[in-house]
Amino acid sequence: MTSASREKIEKRAYELYLKRGGAHGYDVADWLKAEKEILGNGQSAAPAGASRPAAKTRAGAATGEPKPQPAARSRTPKKGA
């Protein structure tokens, strides 16, 4: 991959991040989508024969929806503290 290709992918991935409202947790999905758009035909930017660790799946990652946030914890002090 040339440095020009990488810069295009970085720029497009950032555009996707902004389009989603800056929600965190989708960096891998944004990168792969940008890579596919820039390089086309499902080609990877990784050199031939290089393996990439499997991406962790997240709720809504395939649909682009934000992942659910954990419930807020109660901050009441414990007895005897």
C-alpha cells in the first residue's frame, strides 16, 4: 500500500467517524469500510500473506448504531464506611 492510499483511507475513516456524530468504538469498522471504498473489491491494505487479528464484534457494529451504554451506578456510601 502506498502512503497516498493510506492517507486516503485515514481521511475517509475519519469522515465516517464524523458522519456518525463522533461516537467511539467503531474505529475498526470505519477503517475497513474506508479501505474497501478506497481500494475496492474487498482488497485489504495488509500485504499479501499478512494476517490481521479478528475484529471484536460490538452491538450495532454491523448496522452503524451506537452501542448501548452501561447503567449508572449508585454512589450511596456503604454502611460502616
